[in-house]
Amino acid sequence: MLLETRSAERTICRHLDLRQPIDVLTPCLSRLTLAACIAFTTKPGGFMLSTAQLLTLAKAKAGDVTDYRLAKLIGVPHSTISSYRNGNSKPANPIAMRLAELAGTDPVETIAAVNIERASTDDDRRVWELILSRCTH
């Protein structure tokens, strides 16, 4: 069991390109949430799961599927996944919710994180950061 847990930790770290020690992830593998598993924080210098990382985590949790298969699973064209991954667009809230379900992350935290990324003004960003901080504390 411990060996399987360590293997899962390495897989998650590799997929998310995390620079954290493996031990940081140990307590949260049974319930992958943005707050617990990747030290999600809105404090300056904190780490926030990007849309590209969310896509990668969703793919890994769905069985290492391709971007094409992921697109089918969440009901968007393949080109939309490419657009999300390249940063040209961000998922709408219903799509972010589907990605959260696939990734095993909290949907409210995921939607807040996507909206923080998508925010076009500092005021919008602060509102979503406040919402996220209330969800995670």
C-alpha cells in the first residue's frame, strides 16, 4: 500500500510539475483538493493550480487519457482543450466543474481558481481570491 501511495505521489508530482517534496502530498492523496494537495493559496508567492495543470490532473485521474478523449469527456471540441492549455482561453464555470469532477478536486475551489486566472481586473481577482479563501479555511 505504501509503495502504491508513493508511486501515486510521484505520478501526481510529475503530471503537475510540482517542485514540492513528496511528503507534502502524503496526507491528501485520498482526497485531491486544491487546498490540501498542492498547497493552494492566494497569498503572495503562493501556488495556484493553473488551468493547464488542472487539465493534466484531470487526464491523469481519468486514466492518462489523451487531450482528445478529455475533450470528449467534458463535452468540448479538441481545439478548446488546446486553447485552454495554451492560455488563449479559460474554461467556463460549467466546464471547470466537469474538470474538477474528473480531477477529483473541489468544484467550488476549482471554479474560483479558474476565475482568478480569468479575471481581467484587480477587483475581480480580489473578489475570487476572497471567495476561494473562505472555501479553503
